[in-house]
Amino acid sequence: MTLKLGVLALLKAKPGSENELAAFLESGGKIVADEPATRTWYAFQVDDNTFGIFDTFEDEAGRQEHLNGKIPAALGEVGDSLLADAPDIRLTNILAVKDGSY
């Protein structure tokens, strides 16, 4: 498996919505389980109101499938009620990976 591409999404919760956004992100793993081209998927919290998602892909087709999939659609549905700003979504190129196979 060669992970070449990623998506980083940074999310800022509206005041008082932090727990709801965290719960939404925790449930996201079940959604991406049906996306075989999404090789890894992480939801994380940076500080009290900043959260994020980082996922990895072997190719652009897999990344585009994800970007047009259920997680972005679900985020679009809850975004107005949970997010202070629009998500900061960045496409990334992966330069190096350390996985458990070394």
C-alpha cells in the first residue's frame, strides 16, 4: 500500500457545540468503513473548539470518491448548527509514511 494523497479538514466548533461536534466526528469512522479507497481516517481535537479530520488515499480517484461521499455530505447537513466557520479543507501530498510494517 502506497499512501500518496491526503485530505486535511480543520473544523472550528460554535461555542457550546464542542461536544456535539466531537460526537459527530467519533461516529464518522462507521461512515468511512464503507469506503475501501479511504485507507486511513482520523478524527482529532486540537484545542477546546478546534477539531479535524485527516484521511489518506493511494490515488486521486479514491480521494475524489471520498470528497464526493457521505462524510462531506453529513458535514454539510450539520455544519450550520455545529461550525463557527466553513471547514478549512486542504488537499495534501504525503511525502513519507511510517507504518507498522518496518
